[in-house]
Amino acid sequence: MTDMTALVTDRPGSPDAAWWRSAVVYQVYPRSFADSNGDGVGDLLGVLEHLDYLEELGVDVVWLSPIYASPGDDNGYDISDYRAIDPLFGTLDDFDRLVADLHRRGMKLVMDLVVNHTSDEHPWFVESASGALSPKRDWYWWRPPREGRAGGEPGAEPNNWESFFSGPAWKYDSASGEYYLHLFSAKQPDLNWENPEVRAAVYDMMRWWLDRGVDGFRMDVINLISKAPGLPDGTVPPGARLGDGFPHYGYGPRIHEFLQEMHAEVFAGREGQFVTVGEMPGVTVDQARLFTDPARRELDMVFQFEHVGLDHGTAGKWEHHPIDRLELKRSFRRWQEGLAEVGWNSLYWNNHDQPRVVSRFGDDGEYWAESAQLLAAILHLQRGTPYIFQGEELGMTNVPFTDIDEIRDIESINHFLEATLVLGARPEAVLQDIRRIGRDNARTPMQWNAGRNGGFGDGEPWIAVNPNYRTINAAAQRGRRGSVFEFYRALIALRHTEPVVANGDFRMLAGEHPSLFAFVRDDGSSSLLVLANFSERALDPAEAPDVLDQVSPAARLVLANYPSAASPTAILRPWEARVLMRSSSDR
């Protein structure tokens, strides 16, 4: 077997316009990455101080979660000035230094673009809310109360849509007697993309960031920007108080038009290599094929949510549905096959909105390292562009929150208040759900070492560090054979050195086996076989004849998360992953 560290080499430059197909993206949540000045909040200088770490890991792209000026109602996803850095994170000079240093290292920078909504403190909204005759009134969605109802009373909202953050999606403005739409927090009013002035202002802002050296955008909930005419009521699900408006705003009638216009106005004809990624809750394979078809000039890839919704109940994420690993495998297969000929997959387990995958789908106890490594292998070696969320490469886990006062996430807090005060749920039961799937699991400080605050910074962190930082941290893993970090380094290096990882087709094996996750990648010149035991019990690969048919005597073991087995088809130990390669001449 090739040593994991031996695969790590300088990344090759790629003149290909689709350079992102062989790239690995690393998401930095700046607030929780590294605090350089001791104020308890991570910042841009903290990111700069750790670029050697990211270069050592081998990633090609850094995606920054929002660093714009913001009141912080939704941790930066409520933007009050698109062209300013929030002082919490630093200055534009700090940002320019970060871009320059990344580019010097051969890495790229992707910004988070949040343009479905702004903060209610953005000058655009302040002007819009100044009165019905404001020139920016229709930059947002203002509507009178429901006919026959008095503004401000329950049920007077213009429609019955529920906000993603609980409660009605409308807030009453007593000064004007109208409501404004907010699909998220009441401090995040939705922009009206039907207004061409709004779109022109957004495109101008995007060009401004590209002029500063940004290499692309990850577009937050970009599928929500087109709303159905008339904003009709949604169907009220059984047991719910409010309607589901998603069918009327999830993929509105002008979404493709808007994205094509954005491409034409912002990227077409611009010199450089850029990438666009659309976060799209609820997107289907067929829709994703349209959005990512290069001929349509919309997006390069999308974030779909199918696989991270498989442990949600019928009532949503807070209702637990134990993960069915076979369903997870079927979901991956559906997306791999659906985008095989047209379009491109983004591959992710974690981000700032998802709990830690080793706790969610792995085993964060006895087989913590092995399951973290297996989950990495079966994701990164599929066809698509893999994303790593900070700390994922260390196997960071969910957090044992003990009290709602420890929670900072507005979604979790609103859910707790509604569930306990309105619906009568037991506080401990609600807190248990937040521990399992709440967003703050991803947002605790990066665990750099076993020192004070996990090496995050000298000041009291804005959210407490996971207590296990003394054992799970970067210093304990860098350079240590068999660590989760070194396994990630080897995976990334394999993508950079073996074209089959980026370019090969994908074929699932043992499609209906409940715990054997196996697939083949082939580009005509070489073939890669992944065998993974997605369970805590030993597994014989011979249970799947189509897997044995793919094992060549000439195949070599290039990566594994256990000491070498007696043979490629030996019994797979709990959470064991093996990666085999052969060249076309070996067939």
C-alpha cells in the first residue's frame, strides 16, 4: 500500500476552464476558525495565520462564510453592507492580504453570496421601509394585511407561509400598515428580484468583489429568489399551524432566467477562472441537471440536500428518523447517475448548517477515527467536487450541550421557544434534538491544540469549545500516521495525482447491500475500486459477487484506514475502507 503521506505532492496547475472538477474546497467559518486579537471571535488575520495548515492539507479553494458588515442576527447571513468587512473580522486591507496570500500559494478564494435577503439594517431596506412612496419600496416584498383583517393581528399576514426560523414569514410595519416578507429571520427581509434595479445592484456588487480578486461565489439559498406571482397560500401540513410556501418560492418561474442573466452580466467575457455554486434546498436531480448544464450558462454546481435530509422525519429536521444506510447509498447513486452525462456534483457531509458527520452517520465512540476516515473516502472518491468544513478533517464531533443558554443559533433558539412555550414539549427532549442536529454543532471553535480554548484564541470564545478538544485537535494529528488529518491529506493528494478520481465515470456495486458501500471509477486508462464497510460489524466482500468480479490480481492497495489486509478481498473490519487501483494494461 502507498503510504498516506507519500501521496502528498505539489498540486498541478490547471488551465482547464473547469479547473474546479479536480479541486477540493475548504469552508472556513471565520467566526469560529481562529481569533487573532483575543476578542473571542475569529477573524481574517486568524485565517491568514493558518494558511500554512490549509496548504499542508492540500486544498485548492477556500470558501469564506460571510464576513460582510452585519448586525449578526443570523451570524453574518444578515448583511447590512455588501461592500464592507464587518469590524469583528477585520478590514478590507486584511481581506486583500488574504486574497494575495492565497493566490501566491496557488489557492483560490470563494465568497459567500447572500442575495435572497439582506439585513433590515441595510440602507436599501431602511429606505424601503421609510414609506409607501419610497423609490426603493418595491426592492422588497411589501403587502397589505389579508382582506378583512386588521394589520398586526394573528392571521392578518398576506399569506400563511411559515418562516424557516419558525413563525409567520411576514412582519407587520405599523408605520405603513403593511407587512414585509422574510423567509428567514424577521431581520432578514427578502429582496424582490422581480425589480430589475435590485438585480442590477446585485450584479454590480458581484463585479466589485471579482475586481478585488475573488475567484467565485457560493450562493446562499439562491433557488429562493424567484417567487410565484401573487404569493399564494401554501398547503398546511397535518398538525401544523402555518402553510408550506416552498412550492411557491422554492423554484419560481424566473429562476433560470435570473441565473442566466447573472452569468451574462457578471461572468461572461471576464478574464479569469471562476466557479459558481448554488445552495438549493429541495433541488431534484432533473433540476440540478438544468442548473449545471454548461450550455445553459447558469451555475457550475449546486448543493443538494437529499442525503442530509434522510434522517429527518415527516415534520422536518427536528423529528428524528434513524438513518437507513441503504437509502443513503441509493441517494448517492441517484445523483451520481443523474449528473453523469450533463452537470456536476458537489460532494459534502458538513457545512455551517449541518451537524458533525462522524456523530451523525458514523461512530464517534469506539470507531471514531475509522468511521471518520471511511466517511471521507466514500465521499471524496465519488465523481464531483468535494467540500471539507473546518474541523471535518480532524474528525470533530457534535457537542454535548447541556442547557439552551449555551446555544447561539437563532434557528435552534426559535425552535426551542416555540416547541416548549407554544407546543408544550419537554425542554430536555427539545434540547436532545438540538444536540443531535442543531447548527451550533458545526460552529464551535476550531480545535487547534490541547491548550486554552483549544488554541482558538486567548479571549473567551463567542461559543464554548467542544470539551473533547484536548484529544481531538490538529496538533495531535498533523504528521501522525493513521490520523484522520493524514487520511484526508492522502485523499486530497490522490485526487490531484490520479486523473481517474476527477474524470472517471462512476458505477455503484452491491447496490442493495445494506452496509457494503462499493463503487468503481474508470476513465479508460485506469480504474479505482472503493470497498467500505459502513457498519460496526465485520463484513465479507464475498457477499456481493459483483464486487469480487472487479478485484484484479494486479490491483494495488493505495489507501486504507486499517493496517494492510491479507488480501484485497479479506474480511472488512468495522468501518474499514480500502481503495484499490489498476491500470488498463492490467486488465
